[in-house]
Amino acid sequence: TTPILSDAVLARQTLSKIHRWLKSSNTSKVKKTIESLHYADIADVLEVLSLEHRLEVIKFIPRDVEAEVFLDLD
């Protein structure tokens, strides 16, 4: 998967959708989106979410990119 959040508009749209789905407890859409993102994009998402939402999203990080996601966090 290639990074998609390098485009600022797309990044804002993706983050907005993820945030909205988290607030409405639509975890299936959050899971699908997180699984489709590049590890660097997942790290970027985690960095802007509240602690509560981060803990929710962490559950959906694919095992094969988990280490890269955490290494990419600031």
C-alpha cells in the first residue's frame, strides 16, 4: 500500500471520515480504512487523534505493519 495522505486535501478528508466514524462507533469503516493505509499514514492518523480514539484505532492496525507504524510515530 502506498501513502495516500501526502495530499493535504485527501489527508483532511480521510482524517475527518475516521474521526466521524469513531464518534459514531462505526468500527467496520474505521477498520477497513486503517487496513488500507500505508504504515506512515496510520502513524499520522494516530498522532492527531485523542487518546481514546487512538486506543480504538490501534486494534485495527494490521499485524504485518504494526512495528513500522510505531517506529514512525513522533
